[in-house]
Amino acid sequence: YFYLIAFLQNINNEFIKFSSKKQIPFIELNGRQIPDSNYCIEHLSRVFKIDLEEQLNPMEKAQARAFTYLLEESIRWIILYNRGKNNKFMATEKGFINHYRGAKRTLFQYVFVEQFRKKIWKLCYYQGIGRHTIDEVENIAKKDLTALSIFLGDKQYFFGSSPTTLDAIAFGNLTQLFYTPMDSDVLRKYMEERTPNLINFIEKMREIYWKDWDEACQTLSLNTQNVTIICSNINK
């Protein structure tokens, strides 16, 4: 979302600091902390008078609301379900292990990752999705992906030629499903075979708005050269 509205300055806290609600990401603006990404978006839109949904009619806004709920209350929990089943990749080069050195690295690799997995699984169990089998969860995901794919069609963005908040939310969730390790590769293969337009969507979003993607993945930092350029241009 921040890349879509073209102004931000990320401060990478190395997963050390959390918001007052114990969440990340969060923002601090004019000395006030705003936790939860949805509230962050609403606050920034109001303060800076930026409305990515300005061109949408009431019907389209209703559709955006429905698909946002699908992504945040279904797809997101499916991702968490997979993390609760198996999150070992977090302690590898593909995960976050390079954030840590020495004793912290060992503690993260052999203690924190498993504690985090158990915590996620507990959340999934009480939410309800953790009571399903992996096959049942993957079938839910396939239906969600199909719905998103049909709605996107051959458009560049979900509502045509201009991105909206829904596109940012879809990008954040779909990239996790497609790029990060899941408990199985069923959903990745499903996207490749049945919903290739969703893959094209995230790849185009990467190309346009995440020019520092490779750098961020390599350095595990969002304080990249691209962010520096964006902030410099805004200040000018």
C-alpha cells in the first residue's frame, strides 16, 4: 500500500519492536502510533487525503469489501495454518536466520521458531481452521483463488487500469502463497495450472512497485535503495 501511494520511509526494526497491540507493521505519524495495517491505511488516507478507491462506484466498493474479507479472513488464515503446520523455513537462508548472530541465532533457530509455530497453531485451532485437515484447507484455498482469478480476469488490476487498496492486499497475501514455502506445494501448482492470471498480477506488481524486491529478499531489509530514492523524490 505504501508503495502504491508513493511515499514512505521504512524503519526496519528487525522484529524487535511491536505496536501497542503487539502487531507489526505499524506506523508512527506526528508522534502518534497507529497499529494494525487496516487502521494505518485509513489514517494515512484521511490525513494525506489520498483515496485509492475514489474512482470506484458503490457496487465496486462493495465488491472490494467482499474480496478484502476473503483475503484477510480466509487466505490469510490458510497461510497461518501452513505456518502452524511447518515453519522450519524461517530458520533457513530463505527465512529470517540471517537477521541474527551468535547466541541469538541459535536461540531463534532451535527455540523461537518452534515456540512461534505452536503459538500460530493455537490461534488457528481457536479460530477454527486448525480443526481441518490439510486437504480440507487446500480445497478452501482453491475456491478462494478461483474466485479471485475470475474477478481479476484479464485486467491489469482488480478494478481496471488503476490499482486500489484491494490490489495491495491481494499482492501481500498471494505472494506469500506463491513465493514462500507452504506445508505442501499443492497451492503453488494450482496457481500455476488453474489461476495463472494471479501469478501474472503479482509479477507485474513486483515489477512496477517493488523494484527493490531482490535486494530486500537478499538483505532482509526494507531500507533499500528504492525506498531512499522514493523519499528523496518526495522531499524534492
